[in-house]
Amino acid sequence: MGAKVGDDYTFLADFLQEYPSTFIRCQWVDYSGIVRARNITADYAKHLARSHGAMATGATPGTHLEGIFDNTKLPDYDRTVTDSIYPDWKSLRPTAIQSCNSGAYASVMCFCIKSDSENICPREALRQTLDSARRDAGLEFLIGFELEIMITSTRDRNYQAQPLCHGSSSAASCRTAEFEVIEGCVHDLLKMGIGVQTFHAEGDGAQYEIALSPLPPLEGVDALVLATELVRTNANKAGFHATLHPRPFADRSSNALHVHVSIDPLDKEDLFLSGVLNRLPAICAFTMPFDDSYSRLQSGEDGLWVTWGTQNRDAPIRKIHAGRWEFRPLDATANPFLAVAAILRAGLLGIQNNETLRHGNCRAKLRNLNQSQMTALGIDTRLPVSLSEALQQLASEDSGLTDAIGSHLVRRIQYVKKHQLQVIEQYSKEEVKNLMLAVY
């Protein structure tokens, strides 16, 4: 999981010399897509890098991977287990997420490993996926996220949509206090070394989009995590609340987290695409891990059938050009490391199994197709309509996706998500919505 000890310490020392930092925020993302963090001093960071050590968090609620969105414990919660947090020092960045009068912060992403089991770290699962792609298929990837955010007001923890003051790409949206939050975030991201291509109003009710520049997948997901935390923090400082919840308000725009995936070289692109399409219903268990994720799809966004199409936003996978696709059934309640790992593993299985692309290029609106047209395009499978259905698809899939991601990791994800469904039943719909708006 990273470089040699000497390399780690030298890298950290050089970083601190260039970016003097008093504290370092160590971050990881749990199975519920929640960013967890511990703040350490620069001196302690040097000790960890020199000894190639880890922080032992203990098994207290909310500190490890198996968190639930309301921070309740799992039924098999074990106080004898230790979660070890290993900073990936090569992911260090100066950060504007937190600051203090006595010194600056830096940020580092971490691997999280439990003492009693096989690898269950989503970030490690993605790292292993990329190693496998290089070793077994000679492939490299780039990914870029389109981050959709709604800026809301808060009154006694009641999250309220902003007035319908602008629409997509409207100039009026650039004259609001909400836009100043987004603009400030982009400025901070650039200072942190994270590229941004565009930022603009995306929909109604103070919804905005920040399109991050493409990066290798591990670095790309790291950048996404930093960007989401930055948006939430800056909105809070300005007296707003930023939510990435997929369906924050029934009568307003939905928030997606579309990811662009590019493959190199191009000669295996059809096999890769076929692998993803053939496993798309099961992949949804990782990319859309709450029922509200599916209400976004049911509203007509991002496609209801397994298919693809060139520049077709009605399809769950939109082809941009040769070797580049936009994966649309994804939102910010997902663990992004796990979501990207699942997408890439599915594509790699398509290459490994030489799976012929049976789905045709759908260029039309799906709702306008008749049955014979759908059959000709190979459109015969619907996407799940709920998390329960997606989990069933994952449990019944026999195409190798579970083993490729890691059977122990997938089993734990299934366990956590099934418990999540039980926890949600204990709350009213309004309580669940407010909890999720607060967390996501």
C-alpha cells in the first residue's frame, strides 16, 4: 500500500518544507459514503512516515469503515477489533478545508484495514483494480467527475430549497451569494492543485455543477473527496448548507455524480463496455446505495434500461467519443472508491472473458422506442428500482464481479446495506430525509 519507508518520510518532509503545515487531516470514506477524518500534528505525521506506522482507531462508532448514515452500531459490532489507518503520503495536498490561527492544514487520504479480516478497504480495492488493469490487460484509465451540488438555507435544521431564481447556465446565477460559495470553492481547489474545467448553474433552486479535470482513478477519487468536503465547509462558513443528496427536494432538480471514464489503448473498448453493461444492475448496488438514488432515476434522469448511446443522456452510459464514456447512474451517497472499482472491474471482466458487445448504439430517446426497436438494440434488461433490488442483483450475479472486487468486501457491503434498510424503517420519511440532507 504505497512507497518504501524512506520514500514516505522524504516525501512528507519535502512537502512540509514547501507547504508548512501545523496539522494534517487524515481522511478515508466509509461504506456509507461518509468521509471520516482524524487530525494529527505534523510531528506525529513524521513519526508515522518514518516508522511506516498506522493509527489504530479502535472500534468506536463512526471511526471505521462500517458506519451507518445515522452513526448507529452494526449488530455484530466488535469492541475487540482494531481499525488501522495508513496514510498514503503521496496523496498529500495543501488544503483550504480547515484552517486555524496557529497554522495551516494539509490533507492526506488513507487506507483503512481491519485487524480481523481480509482487505476490506475500498481505496485499496481500487488500487488493486488499477494494478490488475495494468498487469493483465495493459490498460490505463482517466476519470473526471461532474459534481452537482444544491445550496440550501437552514432554519433549525430544516433544510429549505432556495427560490427558483435561475436555470441551467443562466448568467443570473452568477450574481448570487450561492454562486460566490461555488466560485470560492473553485479558487481553493486550484490552489490545492486540483484542476477544474467548468463551473456553472446546473438546474433550479441554486443547483450548481463543478466539473473536475481528468486524473488517474485513484487521484481522481481523492480529488473528488477533497472537493466535496470543501464545498460543504465553504457553504457552512457562508451560512448555507450544501447538499449532494440525489433527490433533496421532490419538486426541484436531482443531484447526480456523473463520472467520465477514458480507456487507453482503445483496441479493447467494446469488450470493456460490454463487461460494464452485462453487470450494470449489480453495479448499481455500489453506485446508488440508497432508495433515494433510485427515485432520481425514476424521475426520468439517466435511463431506466441497460443500454448505451453516443451523446445520449437518456441512456445510463453515454459515449462521448472513442474510448471515453460517461457513467450516469452514480450519486454522492456512494463510496466513490468502491463505485469506480466496481465499474472498472466489470469492464476488465468483459475483456478477460472476451464478451462481445451485444447492445447496439442507442441514439434515440428510450421512451420513443417500440418493442421491436428495443429488441434490435439488445435493450431487454431494466435497471433496479430500489436498493433492495440492486442488492438482490448483486447477490445473484455469477459473472465473477464479486470475486473480482473481493468476496469478503462485497459480503460486508451487503451486510451493512441490509442493516441500513432496517435502520431506515425506524424513522419517518421526513426524519430520514433530514438526516440524509445533513450527512450528504
